[in-house]
Amino acid sequence: MAFFQTRKPRKFEYKPRFYDPKKEELEDLKAKYGEIEGTSYKRRIDFRQAMNEKKNDVIRKPIPASKIIIVASVLMAAIYFLLTYIEKW
């Protein structure tokens, strides 16, 4: 017999919560338009998402070094010709 009763440790109950905006958007659309049979509805949403991702990839591409060199050389040539013709005036 023990004089003091020791308590059992409480269990760690961690329930992670995840926010999935795609799932929430899909549920909103389902609630708005009702259930649609087949996967054509899902393909439409995935197509839009793929197009947006592709558009963002095009925007994020860095400018090639060759374009920078060409633009810089054209600007330098333009400045050179402007300065030479301004002196002649």
C-alpha cells in the first residue's frame, strides 16, 4: 500500500488543423451549384489552377543575360550618337 497515490500523466492530445483553400473553394462551388456527377467539374478547376500556375511561372522567369547585353549596347550606342551630334550643333 502506498501512502500517496501518484497521478498518471495526462495524455497529449494534439489535433492539427489544416487549412486547404482548394478544398474550401471546391466545397463552396459544390454548395453553390450542387453535386456534379463525374470528374469534369474537378478537371475544370484543375485546368484553371494549372493556367494560373503557368502564368505565374512566365512572370517569375528571369531576364536572359543576352537581352540585357543587347539593350545595354543599344542604349550606349544611342547615348554616344546623341552626345556626338549635340557637340556638332
